Amino acid sequence: MRIFFVFCLVVFPMILLAQNTISVHVNNVSSKKGKVNVAVYNSDEAFLSFEQVLTTESVQANEGSVVLKIANLPAGEYALAVFHDENDNGKLDTNWLGIPREKVAFSNAEMKTFGPPKYKECAFHITSDYIININL
């Protein structure tokens, strides 16, 4: 019984705090210029805010597809925003109306005619390592 108690005391918290990895497979990358960037959000309030992004990752662009790995995420709800920074200036270029000039995409949703999708449309829940495909 004592061994079981010690086991529960040590292992159970480790299970609760288990960290997960999201493998983001970005398809339809138009060129090998610049980088493909992904931003991870965990709330509606933070969604698409540069100041409140949970974490980011980027990888050199490759025509066709790229894979980005977001590690050390606890179980929970997340939404992703992806863009291809073709000129590698570190930001999403937009026109004077704020419409993106570089390709953007979201987890589980597409850009709408009059703006980006909402957090709840993009959100997904993870409890273990997770693979998601996103088309630019």
C-alpha cells in the first residue's frame, strides 16, 4: 500500500503536467523564399494579438510543404495562425485596408470575406501529441 501511495504522489502530478507537442504541417507553400511562421493562442481574448501570443515558431519556407513543431504545451485548447513571410521582414505585410499581402491560414477555419475567423472556429483541444494540417 505504501508503494502505491508513493507512486500516486510522484507519478500522478507528472501525468497532469505532461507536456505535448503540436506538429503543424503547412501545405501549399508557394515558394522557398522567407519563412513560414505559426502563432499559438489559448484564449479568445488573446487571439490574433501580437502582445498576447502564447508562443511562436518559424521555419525556412520550402515550396510545397513545411513542418513546424510546437513543444512543451500542456493539455488544453489552442488555435493557430500561420503566415508565409515571403520577404522575411518578420511581420505580416498588409495593404492600406489591413488586408494581408502575404498568405495566411488558420487551424480548422479559413479567412472570411470580411476578416479572419473567430477563436472558437479555429480552436482544437489536445491531450497528447497532436498533428494538424493547414493549407495556405
